[in-house]
Amino acid sequence: MKRFATNPMTTLESDWWWEIIKQDFKKRSLELGKKIEQLEEEKTQLGLDINV
């Protein structure tokens, strides 16, 4: 496997962007999880037999 040298700044910048992406993913996943729970609760209150 070939390896290539990278500029240390580029690596640090890539790491920084990767952290931002991971944090955003975690935030959005949490928001979606809460929305699903909210929809499940509404479904239960309405007495619907629909899978979300």
C-alpha cells in the first residue's frame, strides 16, 4: 500500500473538519430520535396502529 506525505496543517484541518462532521451527525441523530419518540407518543395518544 502506498502512502503519501501530507502537510501537517492539512492533517490537523482534516481532523478538525471530521470532528465537526461527527458532532453534527450526533446532534442530528439525537434530534431525529426525539422526533421519533414524539411521533410514537402522538400515535399512542391518537390510538393509531401505524408504524413510524
